[in-house]
Amino acid sequence: MPIGIVAIGRNEGERLKSSLTAAVAVRDAIVFYVDSGSTDGSVEWARSLGANVVELDMTKPFTAARARNEGFIALLDKHPDIKFVQFIDGDCELQPGWIEKAVNEFSVKPKAAVICGRRRERFPEASRYNRLCDIEWNTPIGRAKACGGDAMFRAIAFEGVGGFNPDIIAGEEPELCVRLRQADWEIWRVDAEMTLHDAAMTRFSQWWKRNLRAGHAFAEGFDRHGAPPEEHWKREYQSNQKWGPLWLIPLAWPLFGVLALKITRDRLRRRRGPLGESSLYGTFTALGKLPQWLGQRKYWRNKRAGRREKIIEYKGPATEAA
């Protein structure tokens, strides 16, 4: 049975080489690469490897959601019989055996729309920020509410709810999963290695931008689906609204030490990680309340002004691809 793989990227350089090399090595895989205006030779490299290439019209507003949708449409246009599609970002590399594992999971989970596994950071030791990403990717095994950008979808389910919302600049995957669950589909995370991800996040400024983007995503997700019964991202949104402004009051700063300690203790109590890892996570979760609150404020300002926010990027171009 042929499997569709849709990779997206822009100026990913060597990361894209690793990503597409692993993708085309998958038996019976039909690989589509969607490029978003790269200037590093990514398109030529992808074609030389045998991938089908879709070049986005960059005169239109760009989002990762739009790129994935256009890749899916191009794939089904040439191969309408495709039943499963693996989406992957150009800075990620599929792990051996993942595709077969995911397809097998679909065979025993007839209501599953999405199967995802463990995404790991390629270089978690390179910085505390990379390490934080690796912690973030480690979500609980079992039936889930959402997935990330790397996941395998049942094509009929994806198409049935209209795919990703192309207007959303961040958090498009959980938003899609809300609509899938409302259509009585299921999302599952299984205990299997899925992808290696290269965050290449070594500076505080990158971590800050990433949290601004997260705050924007929380606000938009809450705005779209925050009402009962879904209450999508209600807890995260309200927590940022409560804690974010307190960072502007120096007398309130000791409260963040208490918050960091509480988060650390909660992780230890649930056995989610060792002390050092839990402490790192607790500290930066507390610190992240400020940029996430600012990202939420930015979303509402743009909405009131009738503006669309451009994508918020925290990572620069990689090594040249060609």
C-alpha cells in the first residue's frame, strides 16, 4: 500500500537533506516537498532526490498550515487512492520503522484520524532551550487531544474536515484536532520513535520568540474553540492572563519562584522526569508566562485592528542545501 509523505520547509539546508533522504528511503512512499520561497537550493536538492516539489506562491500570506494543505492537495491530485499521509517538517527526520508502526496502529484503531509517536530533539545537550523542546515533545501515551506537526493522518478524515486552517500562524495542529474530535474521530499517541527534530535554539531571544508565538496560538485557539464543551486552551490562556502582567511588578517576582517550585513538584509527583529536568521545566514555564501573555495581547490587538499576523519565526536558515 503506497503511503504519502508531505514535507514542508524553507531554507532548511542540511536539515532538509536528512529529512528527505529518510523520507524517500521509506518503501512504497510517495514524497511531496512543499517549499516556501527557499533561496538555499532546497528545491533543486529535493528534485534531484526524486521528490515531487510544490513551490508555494509567496505573494499570498504564508503559513505552515497552508503549505501542508497544498502538499496534501497535490498528493491526492496525482494519487487519489492514498489512504494515509505522513506530515513532517523539513527540520525533522523520520525514524526507521515508524511508517509501518503507524499504519499498523490505524488497522487496529478504525476511528483513529491521527497517529503520532515520540518526537525527540537531535541535540538536546546543545542548549537548555533544545532540552526544553525535548521535554515538551514527551507527551503521554494513549488517546490524546492533539498532535504536533509530525503525524500520520487518515486521508479521508483529514479531507473530511477541510484540513488545516490556512489562516492560523501557530497551533494549527491542535485546532485541526479539535475539529476531528468534533467529527467523532480519535487522536492517538503511541509508544514508538517517530522523528528527530533540530530546534537549533541556542539563544534566549529564540526561546522568547517561540513563546510569543505560543501565546499567540493560545489566544487564537481559545478565541475559536474556548467555549464549552471544548474549552480549547482555556486553562493555558487564563493562566497567562493571570501571571503574565505580574512580571511587570517587581514586588510580585517572588511569586514566580513559588510557581516554578509548584510546577517542578507536580512533575516529580507524576514521575514525568528527574529533578534536574523538572526544575528546568518549572523555571522556564514560570518565566514563559510573560512572553506568552504578550503574544496573547498581540493577537487581540491585531484582531481589533483587522490585521493578520505574519508567521513568528525563532530559527534562522540552516547550512546551505546545495
